[in-house]
Amino acid sequence: MNNNGSMIDKEKASLYNSVFSTREGNLVLEDLLTFVGYYGDAFSAGDPCVTSYNCGQRRVVARILNLLGKGHAIDMIKSHHERQSVDG
């Protein structure tokens, strides 16, 4: 990647962080992660079209998490697992 490309990525990452670092942004991100089944299995037995669709949905939130950085993704996953322990 050239210097210009990495600068664009840094700018995008900064924009994503400014949106998703807020309380509201975290709630929206958690909703997206749950809605697309990010914490579950994308595989649908016997239906490769559904599996592909599920993988596509997960790719969108994976991009958001990637731009937010690994630490943010880990925090979101820990938070999800903690809620599952309390709820379930």
C-alpha cells in the first residue's frame, strides 16, 4: 500500500472511531454485531447461498471492527460474552 493509501485508511479509522467511540455508537455497533450473527456461526448446512449471505453480512462488521482496531473488537467480544453469562 502506498503512503496515500495508508493515510486514507488512517483518516477512515479516525472517522469510524469518532462515531463508534460514543455510547450511542457502541450501542449501534453491538446491535449490528448481534443482527448479523457475528458471534455465531455463519455456516448454514446444506445451503451455500445462505452461508455466503451470512459471510457477507459478517464482512461488513468485520471491516468496522478492523478500522476501530483490535482492542475495540476484543472489548466488544468480552462485553458480549459477559452479557451472555448474566442473561443465560
